Amino acid sequence: MPRRPGLSVRLKLTLSYAGFLAVAGALLLAVVWGFLLRYVPDKPQGLLGISPNRYLLVHTFAPAAAVAMAVLLVLGLVGGWFLAGRMLAPLTRITAAARAAGEGSLSHRIRMKGRQDEFRELSDAFDTMLEQLESHVAEQQRFAANASHELRTPLAISQTLLDVARRDPTRDRDELLERLQVVNTRAIDLTEALLLLSRSDRGNIHRESVDLSLVAEEAAETLLPLAEQRGITLDVTGGAARTGGSAELLLRMVTNLVQNAVVHNLPAGGTVTVHTEARGGASVVRVENTGHPLPPELVPTLTEPFQRGTQRARTDEHAGVGLGLAIVHSIVRAHDGTLDLAPRPAGGLVATVRLPGTP
């Protein structure tokens, strides 16, 4: 927004210092003047008539007072300008950093040294904000690039299938429609997952009291046919664990954890255990599954978008879009909780979610 030009803060401080010094000097001289006039006689006294009197005082003290006031004013302006510059130097660095950040350079840090004061506190807060902004922008750029790549794949497959059908009119129409439906379903699932991830990242959720044990039972009941189809035993244990949050998002969180545990399990004979409990003022959900051993260095990356712990065929109807644990992590963060992933020594994964508990 355009603004009218005005005096700089440094100039305002300089004028304030000089004005204060001039006023203080004038008051001091006034006190001295009044004190001297009180005890000096009006007329000369003595034999020679040259004793101190008000006439001599006025003609000798007044010029000296004027010179003193002029010196005080000059010293106030010069000294005030210098002191204001020294005091505002940190603010100049912060302004330069803000201007650089406004031009897109988020990697710049002020890192102001010295003892703690208001400017150092502002500098540290600004550095923290820049660090969070840089991390957020980098995450969003990486997410956008991955999302573009993932969305391009089903669209390219659909285009290829349509081109083949156009060149070969004798091709089986039912097979083409079935394959197009599979590809289109995957694109819809990916889009819905992206929207849900964006919604949970914003954190503007409606909070209500939710029992995670009931959420776990509902998620397990929904995914029980998938577990039975794969020959996996699905158990829900534990007791009530109440927390405050969005029932819809918490259900999606537990559902994604259980689905991830079922899909990334052994081909047959595996187990998935969902346990809920209230412990230490927190509501805990733990999903543990058997499966193939996971490298320890892979586990921290599982919550990143489009990361998959094991390779699966794209034709699997539950292959997912690589956003399951990323959505879980985002929902947990929006509910002020923590998500801990740990590989099991015998293979598989243990996912533990801790959310603030409510009575």
C-alpha cells in the first residue's frame, strides 16, 4: 500500500534526544539564573561601585547561557543521531532480512548475536518463522511435484487405452471399460486423498469428544473382509480412550493405519492387532502387524507423501496412492498428537498414536 513519505525513526529519536537535552539544559540554566538573581543586589555596592549586581550578571551570564544552550543542542543532535543509529542497527538487519524473504529468499537467517533484549527476541522469532516457512514451502513444492507425477500416470494410461481402442475397433469393449474404470477409480482416490491431506494440514477442524476404542472397532469392521480375503487375523483389544477432535478425521486415521497394516502384511497367516488405552493423560492407539522386515532407515520416510514401504503391483485394488501414512501424520499433527513408527524385530511395523486425553 503506498504511503506518504515521513520522518525516519532515527530522525525522530534524534530530535527527541536533542529536544529533551535542550529542555533539561534550559531548566538547569533557569534554576541557576533564578538562584543568582535572588542573592545579587540590584545596584553596585562598595567604595568603588564595582561589586556584583544584576546589571553585570545579565550582561555576562546571558551570553554564556546562550552559548551553552547552543552547544547542548548541537551535542543532542549529533549524539542523538549516533545513539539512534546504534540502537536501530538490529532493526535494520531485520528489515533487510524481511525484504529478502519477501523477494523469495527464505534461506537467509539473521542470527543476531549479543545479550537478550527486545531486538534479539524479535530476531530469533523472525529466524524461527523463516525456518518454518522454508520447510513448509519445500514440503509443498515436493508434494506438488509428486502429486503432479502421480496424477499424470492414470491420465496417461487412460489416454493410451483410448488411443488403442481408436486404432483397433475390434478390441474387447468390456475389457477396455473395466481397465478405464480401474484407472479412473485410482485417480479419484488420489484426488480425495490430496483434498483430505490439505484439509487436515490446515488444522481448521471441528472438535468433539471421541472414543478411540469405538473408532478402532468401526475401522476393523470395515476392513475385516479385506483381512479375511488375504488370510490375515485382525484383532481389536484394549479399553476406552477418549480424546477431542474430528470423528471423521480420526476414523480415517485409524482406518488408514489398519489398512496399511493389512496390505503390508504377509501373504497369508499374518496378524494385525489394534490396541487402544488411556495412559498418562493421553489416549493411545497402537496398530501392530506382522510382515516383511523393514530397514530402519526406511521407517522415518514412510510418513512422507507417495512413499511406499514395499513394492506392490499397480493392479492391486488396494495398492493405494502412497498417502496413507502421510494423511495419518497430518491428522495426528492437527490434533496436537504424536505418531511413532517402529519396525518389529521379526518383521512388520508398530504404529503408535498418542493424542491428548479427555475425561
